[in-house]
Amino acid sequence: MKSLEEIVAGVRAGALDPVELVEDALSRAADAAGLNAVVHLDVDGARKAAAAHDRRGALAGVPVLLKEIIEVEGLPHRCGSASMEGIGQQDADVVRRLRAAGAIVIGLAHTHEFAYGCTGTSNRVGPCRNPHDPERMTGGSSSGSAAAVAAGVVPLAIGTDTAGSVRIPAALCGVVGFKPSYGTLPTDRVFPLSQSLDHLGVLTRTAADAAYALQALTSQPATAELDAPRIGVVTNPEYLQLTPEVRSAWLAALEKLDTVDVQLPDWTRSFTTAANLQGPEAAANHSNRSHERYQPDVQQRLTEAARVTEADHQQAKEHARRITDELDQLLHQVDAVVTPTVLTTAPLIAAADTADGGLEVRKQLLNNTRLANLTRHAAVSLPIPADGLPVGLQIIASSNEQAAAVACWIEAQR
């Protein structure tokens, strides 16, 4: 498949037609309808935009999907919930940036309801299904964005990431998920989960595409200047409780890298701090809404969130500053730190409905990704060679440019 840069060059040169690109994407979306990755196709709007396209922009002619918690003028704004029936009144900032860069919005991608879940199984239209095995989860909450890129529907999709929601589905679906540093892409008119932790991110087929997309949307440099990077490999045992399939792929990937052992900030303190930051903010964001038509797991999560005390919330803010300082100091010593993105390959969708409400599955999915939201550092999930289902390697770096450079370097070592 062509890279984003190749698509754009072809459109600008007249070798590729935006109309044909959109028609191809709409056709692939129809073919992949069984995955539930796309919850709304704006067929008429996409065709109109393609027909009127001026062949300019850093994303000229690129078909794109947006996670359905991102507001798009004139499209349904439901956030995956049966409790919402709204229509977008105004484009979110990221949508305006996409359009200004020449991208063509073809529709909306599946989210775990209100982005409040990491499995991608709870939505008004049912679970999103993994293109590698439809009986398995995509991960979430940017479930449809990852699945659509993995299925070849679009080369670029936009997601959100509060505790790993771009990187988790990227890992389970075998694509690249790039969560840039906090505030890189503004979150206005994006339904909030936790304002202290919410990030917008991109999902693409390659690290080079992710770097290119971020540059197109921010005008920041795509990557830092980097030769062979100095890579820190996590040694905290909590990050390495891997299934055999993930362990095999992880160890094989490390063999190709020049690494030094590092310790990330204490896992328990980091995980608890992130949860105590997120909880009260999530509860407040839903305090004026009726929860009766919410998915059961989201209702339960909001009940748990409301139990976090204000004292714990304030203490979490102080702990977050200290943990961020610790990670900053570590990232002065190495170009990036790598961890497995997720402890397991994609679980069966049925595992979300176990007696414990899928708690053990959620722990496996969220375990390694929360730190980078807490500290607001750039983080990328990069697919690595694996036997069977996809496996992701997570890169945490001091800046977007550094994360992109390391991701592209590792990608080139395959």
C-alpha cells in the first residue's frame, strides 16, 4: 500500500484522483462492515469534498476516519452511547486541521462508549471486531480507528488516548498508534473523559506515516535527528508479566536493539495516581447526565470513579508532578524507553462478559500504557514481528520528534 506521503504526492501531481481514493475507501468500508469499525459513513459529504478538491495540502486527498467522540459538523455525535442522539454543530479543531490539510473525512469510527473502556466491546451498535480474528477484541477505546486502518479502509484515523486508548487497539490490531505529548492536538469539541489525561492521537500503518500525519496537523518537525538511538528497556517486573506469545515477540525485538536496562517510576504509585486523577474528572463530566442507558460496564466504572475522594484527587496531582520529574530525568539518560504495549495478544470478545466483568482482561490491556498519560510524554505503539496475533512495542520519549525518530529507526530494523 502507498504511504501517506506517496498518496499526497500522487494527488498533487495528478496521478491519483481524490474521487477514486474516496470511492475506494467507501468500498473497503462496505466490505469490512462486519467488523463494526465504522459506525457512520458520510458518503455524500465525502464524495462532494472529493469532487471539489483542489489537490493541495499536506494530506491532499487522504481519506480519514474520526473516533465518534470527536464532533464533526452535520454528522451524528453519539459517542457510542444509546443515551445520545445529537448531531455535530461545529467541527472540532482537529477536524478543521484535517480539512485545511486536504484530508477528506469519510465518516466516524467505533469507540468504547464515551471512551470509557479499553476493550472496544461496549457501544450502542455492539463490539468492534479485530480484523485478524473477528471473535477477538480490538482493544479500546479507539477501537474502530485501529480496526479500520488494520483492515485497509483508510490509511489514517484519529483517536483519543486517556490511559492507552490509541496504543492498546494499535497493538492488538497490528498498526501504529501515536499518542503525542499533551496538548499537541487540541481536544476542543471532543467529549472529555479526564481533562488532565486526555490526548488526541493518530493511527496509521507505519511509524513514518504517523510522523508525517502529525507534522501535517501541527507544522512541527516530523522527527528528530538521530543515528543509532540509546534505548532503555524496562525492567520493572509489573511491565513484563507477559503471555508466552508476547514474550517471544518482545525478546526477539530486543535482540535487534542496542539497549540498557532502566527502571520506570514505581508502577503501583503511577497506576494509582492516574486512576485517582481520572476518576473525579470522569464522574464530573457525566454528573449532569442520566446513566440509565449507559452500557453496564461504563455505569460500573462511573460508580467506582465517584468513590475517589477529593483528598485523593489532590494528592494525585502532587504525585503526578513527582512521577513526571522522575521520568524526565530518566529520559535525559536515554533517547527513549521501550516496554511491551500490552501484556497479551487480543483476547476473545466473550472475555469481557466474564463473572468479574472482564476485570482481569482490562488489567492486562491497561497495565503498561497509563504512565505516559500521567506524565504527558509522547508514546508510540509499534507492531513487531509475531507468530499469530499482533504484538506491540511501546516507545516513550521526551518529545514527539524523539518518539517518532526512535519509532522510525526501530521500524527500519526489521
